[in-house]
Amino acid sequence: MESISRYGTPNTRLISMMKSFEYPFRNVKAGDKFSIFTDDQMDPLIWQAMMASLHAKNAEACLCLYPKRAYHCADPSVMAVGAAKEADVVIALTTTALNSGTPGLRQIRSEGGAKGKTPIWLWEEINQEILIDGGGSATAADVEEMCAVQARMGAICDAGSTITVTTPSGTNLTADITGYPEGALENRWGATPFERDPETGRFSRSPGTWPFGEFHVEPKQGTANGVVVWEHTGQHPAGHWKDPVRVTLENGHVTSIEGGHEAAMIREYLNTHGDDNSWIMGGEISIGTNKLCPPYTGNMRSEKKRYGAMHLGIGHGADRGDVVSKLRYEAIADRVTMVVDDKHVLAKDGVILV
């Protein structure tokens, strides 16, 4: 992130940052209850701006601040999970990734409070530059365009059986993508984010990631085969990588992770913080659709949404629930070509064609 490296993160950026919350908070009403999860590594100005934006709409925001977790997908504080049970929406504003795979997050999503399931809006690893100048500066027109592209990709995958992904750096992966409910991918990825359910009036399960912009499909368990080359960044080690990492998958299992220092650190990370299922290809095959996310930032929150880049996750599944593991690990492959059933080209060399 060039501006941050040059100039730091001055408090005066609050002036510009407030505008970044206009779109995601456009449907917030007086009395809505938000529980914000954050940690001691997150830029305080971001959660302050978030709380100020919610307060300006007469919503109630409760900040749950705790020490940074030891690894991505580690559970938040049990006290934060308790606070979430009273919230209409939980916002994950942490520097380690959170998602529905962790026990605490699964509890929130499946139980919620007396009103039922609680949506979790994922904003992890975000920074000022992403919000102000990057993918978080997207307008309603930008989001509408992304939703339309994602819906078209979803419709093709809903009707398809297999997906093949290649990259110039050596990725060559195939997987079975059958087994989703009819229309599931088109409906999910074409949905406008941060919308209220017209029947219940609640935010419910509408998408809530920011920056917005990805389409993903989860391989059927045991069917992913080939090689994925993670190129220049991942969740760990953070930042820019010197050497790419070559991952071999056989029948849905990671059989080798090869490369330089980064590969060794990933193997150690999985062995230390993961379990046997963390080496299974649940996760997701995802392509970014946000043209406002710049390349080579070293920041996964931005890179995973970047137009034409793929983040591939191993470990617990993003959709099906067939693979449950202690963590999911994600990293970036660039300039992807995605083909469904050997004939429908979703993207070629990082350019989306549908």
C-alpha cells in the first residue's frame, strides 16, 4: 500500500474515510444493533469512523476489542461471541481472518439471538488506503456491475459439471462443481450486498463483505486435482512474497507445498495451527471482480477481491459444509483462466469474458 508506506496513516484521513461507509451503511436504520469485532492491531481510526457512521444513523454500535488472535480463523473472544448474540449484525473488523468455519462464528451464524441467524459482515485486514482509494471506494454503479458479472458466472457454473483453472505461472487445476442447489451460485453472487430482507426487514443473509467483489465455487469434496501456484501473497506470511508457492492436490487433498521460505512457513503454519482437515480442498476457487483493487498490495483483503486474481482456499468449505477444519488457508494466483465444462470461458488471462 504505497500511500501508507510513504505517509503513514494520519488521523486527518478521517475526513475522507467517512465517505467510504456511505454505500455499505446506506440501509442502516435507527435502532439497528451492531457488534463490531476488532483487535489491538487494527487501525483505531477505522473502527472510530465506523462507529461514528453508525451513530450518525442512530444505530447502536458496541465495540468488542481484544488482543490479536494467534492465527487466521482463530475464534474471537468468548465475550465478543456473547455480545454478538444481542446484535442484528456482526462486523468482523479484525487483522486476522474470521469466517463461518470457526466454532464461535458458526455459533453466531447458526443461533444468533432471539431473532434467529445473525449475519456477519467480513471486513478483516482492511486499512485506510483500501477504504479511501481502493476497492472500498466502490460506488453503487460499480457494485451493480460486479453483481451482474458474478450472476452470469454463477449461472454458467450452476449448469456446469467441471471447472478448470490455469495461470501463466503454472496453475493447472480441475474439479467437480456439481451438487449445488438449483440456481444457488447465480442467486448468491448476483445479490446486492448490505440489503434488508423485504419480508422480515432484517439484514438477514445478504452479502456483507467490503470491499465487495468476488465469485467463488467450492469443489465437490475429493475431486480437486492438479497444481496451484500461489504467487505473491497469502494470509501467512503476510506481505509481498519473494518466491511463489507450488501446491499439489490429489483427489481433494494437499500432498505437497513446495517453494522457498514462504512454502516452509506455510507448511509450519498449517502444522502448528491446523488439523488434518486443514489440508483438504474445501475452501473455494474464487475470482475477484473489483477493478478498483490495485495489484501487488501484499494485503489479502484487497488482493482477494482484485479483478482477475484468484484466491484459492484449503481447509473448511465456504459453501457445502462437507469439510470442517480448524482453519482455512488462502493465497493468491494471478491472471487466471477459468473454463467450465471445457467450453465456457469465464475468464482468460485475468480478463472476465462473460
